[in-house]
Amino acid sequence: MRYILDTKNLTVSYTLKKTPHIDGVFLHNIKNEILGKNYDLNVYFVGEKMIKSVNKKYRKKDYVTDILSFPFLDDNFGEIYICLNKAEQKAKL
């Protein structure tokens, strides 16, 4: 697993060998503009097995999806899971 850690409330994690080129500053600026500087956000790039497991565990949906997001507004924290293969398939439609 490879991690890119932005010390300003943004964590980007990769659990795949195939990783996108992500500009941490770009993501950080979007996070700040939309969610605010004090909001902590984790972004995970995962495979189909992992996103299906998360989808089943937390949403009771037993299938692969492209993106899952979990805002925890009371805690000023959130997570985004992105399945690159599924997102790529949907982008081609």
C-alpha cells in the first residue's frame, strides 16, 4: 500500500498497483473550498474487491460501484472510496 499524506487535513491512499497521477495540492484546494479548512478528508483508491466489501458492509449493497462517500459532518470528517476500474468503465459510457 502506498500513501500520500497532505499535512493539511487530506489523506490520499492507494491500495492498487495501478495508481492515478493525483495532484495533492489540487485535491487539497477543492477540499478547502467545498468542505472548509478544518474538515478532515480521506480519499482511498481501491480495487473492486475492496469497494464491494465496503458497499456491502455499510450500505448493504452487494455489488461493485465506482464511488462511495461517507460524510461524518458532526465529526468534521469524511471518507471517499474510488474504484478506478469501475470509474473508468462508467467514464467510457
